[in-house]
Amino acid sequence: MILTEYFKMALKAVKDVVPVLTSGIFTVVLLSCVLFGIQTYFSLTQGVFSVGASVFQNGHLHRLFMYPFYHKTFAQLLLNIAALVFLSGSLEKGVGTVRFLFLFLLLSSTTGLFYSFIDLLQDDSIQGHTEGLVPVTLACVALTTMHTKMTKGFLCGVSFPTMALPWVFLMFTTALIPHSVLPCNIIGILIGWMYGKGWFSLLNMSEASAALLEKMMPFRLLRSLSCVMFVPASTEDRRKTLLPQINPTPGSYPVQAYAPLSSVNSAPIASMTYEGWPHSTSAVSCHTAPLNLHGHDSAHSFGLSHGHFSAQSYGHSCNHNHGHSHGQQQL
């Protein structure tokens, strides 16, 4: 029994840490794993899909679309997938699955194109090919920070300006992930920043076009998968998916309890309370009418209307009572 409770607590902790897997990221991860399996099975040449100066020298333009899914080693594949899952999920939740996949191809191909051109201008001795998901992941992070309203971000308990987060992640990914090329990662951040500024607005996919595409194959297949979250293109549908309506069962939330009138009348005057606040009347010798719990008090009461004390009504009622008792003494 105790082991079962610990196991449930561990699963809950894992769910809180690991982000929800969305359909777009699942598609990218699946294609990367399939391509890695093909290259391992057929023993393809190292760097067969990497980008660099060879894109222009040999006319290998197809590498601009293939290099994000290509990884040389299994460790590189795992670390690239981890970076994509943890850093790019917010972009897909903000634009939808269809537009996320479109942005993924646009950002990755543009980053590879710029890097290949810069690599072509360098000497042959310092040419370097690159591949993997890190450059486009950093581009997604830069694009997200351009559209967020947050001014501060937190990483490991340290506060950073939101615009500095892509550069912080740049240092971590370049240092920890093997075969990561720093110039290409910097270009990826700059491309994401330029797209966020609207420099590629002519290439944007509208929400209406994305809503039509998601009704076709293969997006209909992605929508039918229950193990991943498909984020709709429509703003209203996306809000319903990410923020589902909560219908609490009766009694789930605490409500304010009111004491019955009988208990109030039977309670001692010295311990009488009004709307949860203690109210002592031991110092008052005059007789008063019972408190109205509904907030509407008469002129002969203490004048407690919505929690305010009225000295005029209090003095009026007491003077009336003292005058009456003085008349009785004279009689």
C-alpha cells in the first residue's frame, strides 16, 4: 500500500516536470528517429544530410529541409529531442500544430540557407557542417520571446530578462550537445528574432488556411491520436483545448457557512458575532433588537449596515431606554 502511494506520487511529480507532448513535436521526433534508424541500418555516409558550403558547391538543396532531422550519434539525437520538447512546446501551443510545422520548416530552411552561405565565404580549412534540431529550437525560443508579454523569465531560480533567454539557452546547448556548431545556433536565434519582427510576414500562414489544412490528411490522423495533444489553429478552439472548462462537483470548494437564526438567538449576548466578527455588548445596559443577518437593520438597532457602526442610532436607542427607566423611577 505504501509503495503504491509512493509510485503515484512519483508519477505525479514526473507529469508536473515533463511537458505535454504535442502533435507537432511528436511528428518532428518521429521523423528524426526514423531517419536515424535508416542511416544506421544502411550505414549511410557521415554528414550525408548536413548543411554547409556543399549546399551551393554541389547543389544539395534538399539538405536545407533534411538537416534538422539528421543526427550523427544516438546521444546527439536524444539531447536534441530533449531540447525540442522542453523549449519549443510553447510556440506550438500559441500558434497551433499546423502552423508550428510550417514555421519549423521555414525557420530551419532559412537558418540552413544563411549558414551555408556564410560557410561558403569562409576558407576551406575552417568549413564546418552542422545538423540537428538545436538551431531551429533556438529560433523557436527567440520567436516566442518576441511575442510574449512577460518581461522576466526564471531558469533554475535565477531571473533573466525575457529577451536574454535564447542566449542563455545558446550557451547551455552549445556546451552540452555534441556536434553543435555555435555560428549556426547564433544564426538560428537571429532568424527567429527577424521573423518575430515581421520581416518574413509575406510567408506567414493565415489562421484560416491552417484551419482548412488540419481537416486534411495527415493532420486528421494526428488529431485522432489520443497519446498526443493536437493544438487547433483556431484561437477559440485552441483556448478550449489548452484551457478546458472545469465543472467541480458539489462540495469540492469551501463555501461560507452561516449560523442558523435559532443558534444566534440562543447564544449569550456577550459572545454574539456579526458576519464572522466578534461583537460584545456587555458594556451596553440597554435592550437591543436582534441583529439582522441579511444586512438590513432597523432604526432601533445598533446601526450595523454592511459592517459600519452608526453612533447616532446607538445613542438614540440608549437615550430612549434611559428616559423610559427614569420615568418609571419617578412614578
